[in-house]
Amino acid sequence: MSALENLPLTARTSEFLARKSHLMLIDGKWVAAQSGQTLEVLNPADESLLAIVPFAGEADVNAAVEAAQRAFNSPGWAKMKPDQRQRLLLRLADLVEEHAKTLAEIESLDNGKSAVIAEFVDVALSASYLRYMAGWATKIEGSTMDLSLAFMPNNEFVGFTRREPVGVVGAIVAWNFPLLLACWKLGPALATGCTVVLKPAEQTPMTALYLGQLIQAAGYPDGVVNVITGDGPSVGAPLTRHPGVNKLTFTGSTEVGKLIGKAAMENMTRVTLELGGKSPVIVLEDCDPAVAAGGAAQAIYFNQGQVCCAGSRLYVHKKNFDRVVADLADHAKALKIGHGIDASTQLGPLVSQEQMERVCSYIDIGRSQGAEVVTGGARSGTTGYFVQPTVLANVDQKSRVVQEEIFGPVVVAMPYDDLDQVAAWANDTPYGLGASIWSNDLSRVHRLIPKIKSGTVWVNCHNMLDPAMPFGGYKQSGFGKEMGRAALDAYLEQKSVMMAV
Ligand code: ADP
């Protein structure tokens, strides 16, 4: 175990992690895996053992889905009035806020990210999103239709639609924003009256387990939310295949997303997929180079670059290219690398050894394909999964580091000549999640926005998310929206009712 007692943690964090061996939540009970198998969770900052959690398998998935089905049909949940669902979500949001420091510390120790940033971004956005979705619980509406039925001119009909919860939701999330992604799924599911089997990533299950306690404390009936821990093959795959799951919602890699999408079709399970990205940061001619460099640094280095919409490709007008890249390299060099619990840390470790090696191997691929390493370019230190913030220049648009998602603190920078060229390059990857344009030239900005094939376009900012704004991908970045009113649709069926009167 890491020397947690030497870290300045809240009493709640120390107490939670002192358990060392944790259980998962099925049907309101904290249980071990039926097989008795367990999974080790490491602290990526020092590679020490943080916790041991159940390594669930198909039998546990079945138990969790059955519990969620029972809860879905139980009067306590099925007949609960919308204002009561709203009240429960608001209570959960309050609890998340009350436990913000603890959730942020656990997230930091589990994922590597800065606890300070986790508190002000991950946890604050989680609470804000739960509150936003709480408001929708009482505003789910159908429509009434005036019907013609031309072939029955002498009869009267009334038509209306009802929205109904889709049922049991299988929610599978990635490790980059463990708590926030869980809330992205739980918020609309619980607002609409669904029940949930939540599977956190095997690297970062701890905040989901802590959240399970808060869900119980908020007063949710047993089985409405189940949290099971394990890896993709042991839990994710059986959950995806399970015929009792009515909707799958996934955040993770495009590769796994495709597997989930295919499996979902087998049972006609509703599915939304929030997948990878290779988001461009486009700096127009008029943009102050200092502003562009600061924005580009934030776009790629936030969360160690482990952000699906990270600004991982930087296109700068050739006039300012050298200056912006030099300033960006200065920003990168100035970032304080360290343990996420240290309040002065700006860049923590990557989540796992696998991810660190993957990112370093991409840097090597870049080098071998002729990229110039402007700054960074290697692991940082020898303990913990730290990677230096890196800038690669002299890269070819078709090279792998430009085309493929690296998911780490590595940005590729390229100069461009004109708007049409940069729009074409911006769209020239399989992905389409986010893009940012840096300029105050309104007319050029407006000409560019419709040309960019991505789910979000930011102007003079990047990585900004708000509960009210739909977020999701074009192309291989997935389909369906998280957040905003649009997110609710994915958790609701629409029933048409026609009555002869
Ligand atoms: P990454 O490649 O960034 O680790 P993944 O897409 O592999 O991200 O993982 C995201 C989530 O998907 C995790 O919770 C993981 O356990 C889960 N997962 C991985 N493989 C599968 C699979 N075959 N079926 C369902 N879920 C999976």
C-alpha cells in the first residue's frame, strides 16, 4: 500500500481507503464477486497498491441486471412521481458536493489527476450535471396530435405520445473522468426513471464505489443503481450481451465502442457511444500568438491529455507558426509535474503503465516518421507513469501521430496557408468530436464553423463543457449525445397512442 498516512487527505478519504479491500454494490448490498476473485487498483503516481476490488464475472453481471430489472418494475421506483425523482437527484447532487474533497482526492489517487482540479472540474461538473438532470425529471413530455386518418373520414381519433423510461441501462465508462462520466450516465437515467448497472473502468473504480454509498445515502431504492467492478472481458462484454439490458451507454475507445455497438444490435439494445477524438485547434491569422499558445497548452495538457476532445492537433497560420509553437513549448516546460495530491501539481501521471508506454511509443512513431520533438518526448522520472508534455512539429498530415488518437500530453503542430486548406486538414481524420477556432475575425470564424465536421466547435476556448450543451461525436467519434435535453432522448422510448373516440 502507498504511504497514504503521509498525505494530507480528508478523514473521509483516509477512512475509505483504509478498508483496502472493497466490495461492489448489487441490489442494495455490498458484495464480493461470486468467484471470490479480486482486482488490484494502483496509484499511478507511485505505482503502489491503492485498493483491492471485486473482479466480477458473468454471474455477477446477471445478478446486477436482475436486480436492476426488479427495481425497474418495483412500485417504489416505477410509481415514483417525477418530483420525487427530481428530489432524489438533487439530494445526490448535494451529497456529491458535501463529499467533494473526498471524491476529488480518491479520483486523484486512482487516476493520477490533480485533486485541486478534480474538485473544481470533475466533482463540480458532476454535481452541476445531476442538478441539471434533476430539473428534467419533472419536464418529460409527449405531444398531442390532430389526426386526419384520410381513409376513415367519418371517424374521430385522438392521438398523443408518451415518453417512457427505456428500462435497464448498462453504463460502461472509461478511466479519464471516472466520476463525471458515471454522472453523465446516471443523471439522465435516474431523471427518466431507468435503473442502472454501472461498470467503471478497471483502472479507476474507486469513485464509482464511493458514489454508490452516496446513492444509498440519498435514499434510492435497492437495485436502482448497481456498481460492478471488473474488466472489459469479465464485466463489460457480458453486460453488453445481456438481453435484460435495454440500453447501453458507453464512453471509451472507438475500438471497444464498435464491439459494443455490434453486440447491442444483436438484441436491438438502444445504444449511445461517446468515443475517441483527434480534435484540431485552429489558430487564424489575426489571433494573438500568446493567446493561441496559452489556449493550445490548455487544450492538450488538461488532464494529462487524456481527454476525448483534447486539442491534439494544432494548426497555426504560417505567419505565426514559429512564435506560437515556441510559446507553447515554453508553457509545456513550465508545467509542474507531480503527484496529484500535491496542490501545486499541474500535470499528474498518466493512468497506467500501459497508457504511459502507449503514449511513449507514439512519440517514437512520430520520431521515426520524421517529426521534430520541440519539447518533451519521453517519460518523466522513473517511478509513476509520468510523461513529459510534448510538442511535435514537422509532421505530415498523413502520419500516424496526426491521424491516430494518442490520449496523452502530446500535440502535433502544423502550419497552414488558407482557410480551405485548414478546414480540409481539420476534417482529415476518422474522428469528429471537437474543434476549436482561435480568432476574433467573425466573418472567417462563421465561414469555418459549418465546414468543420465535429460535434462541438469552440471559439476562443477549448474543452469547455456545460450540462446544457449537447456533447457527442460526428464520424467515428460515436453517436448519440450526452448532456443537454438531447441526452434524455437516449433514455426514453416514445409511445404513440391512437384512440378511436
Ligand atoms: P481505453 O482503451 O482507453 O482503456 P476502453 O475503451 O478499453 O478504453 O475502456 C473503456 C471501458 O470499456 C472500460 O470500462 C473497459 O473495461 C470497458 N471495456 C473494454 N473492453 C470491453 C468489451 N469488450 N466490452 C465491453 N466493455 C469493454
